Amino acid sequence: MSTGLIILAVIVVLIIIVAGMYNKLVALKNRFKNAYAQIDVQLKRRYDLIPNLVEVAKGYMKHERETLEAVISARNAAASANQSVAADPSNPEAMKKLMSAENTLGGTLGRLFALSESYPDLKANQNMMQLSEELTTTENKVSFARQAYNDAVMHYNTAREVFPQNIIANMFNFGPATLFEVTVEAEKAAPKVSF
């Protein structure tokens, strides 16, 4: 009788340990998803600012149509990729597409700002200066949100890889999360906006 109680107690303790590890993994996964939601908010804000920036620039940069169209196209691609990641931040392919689209967008915005240097009236435009300031502020917020997301991903990935949680993670299909890394050197710094 006492052997049966000991075995039952061991089983109960094991169930409690497994449930605790499972719950920790769920909490960490939800934390990195929430961290991505913060990036999503800032990216959407940036995507909303870009068309306004292009509209202001259009009046001054009539001969730079290709650049303006490239910015809008890159913005639309990045917004679409962001929607895929927002739906499932644990999808590594969606994250890779977003990182690529963000790098392209950063490059086209850099070209737009470089070209705008040739248009003194555009540089002096109050709307352009305000939009540029908002974009710079948003870029900073994206950087901070990206850092918080990457920290949450690191904690989640570490928890799912250590023993014995790795057994639970594999049993319940807790896949690895992907860091949101900037791969283009020019994109690692916030865009220089000088209007």
C-alpha cells in the first residue's frame, strides 16, 4: 500500500514539474509575441507616415518619380510582410521576408532623403520637417521595440533549449523563434534626416 502511494506521489510530482515547464514555455512564447506586437505598432505608424512624406516631396521632386514610386512600393511590401509576421511571429520564413522588406525600405528611404538634399525648398518645407522628425522618432521607437523583442526571443529560445525543458518543448512542438535582425549596414543606424 505504501509503495503504491510513493509511486502515485512521484507521478503527481512529475506531472506538476512537466506542467510548470510547459506553462513557462507558453508564458515566454506569449511574451515574445507581445514584444512583436509592440514592433508592429511602431512599424504601422512608420508605414502611415511614409505616404505623407512622399506626397510632400512630390510637389518639389517632380523629376524623381522613380524614387518616389520605389519608396511607396517598398513601403507596401514591408507592410504586407509585417502583416504576415504579426499573424504569427514564430514563423521564421515570414520574419525573413519582413527583414528583407525592411532593409529594402530603409534603402529607398535613404535614397529619398539623399535626393531631397538637392531641393532647398523641400528641405525648408514645414510639413517635410515635421514628418521627418516624426519618422526619426518612430525609427527610434522601432529600434527599442526590436531590442525588447529580441530579448524576449532570446529568453524563450534559451528556455526551450535547456534540459529538461527541451524535452517538453519538443513533445509539445515549441519551435524556435527568429530574432528580428538588421542585416544591411546602412539600416543599422536610424535614417539621417536633416531638413
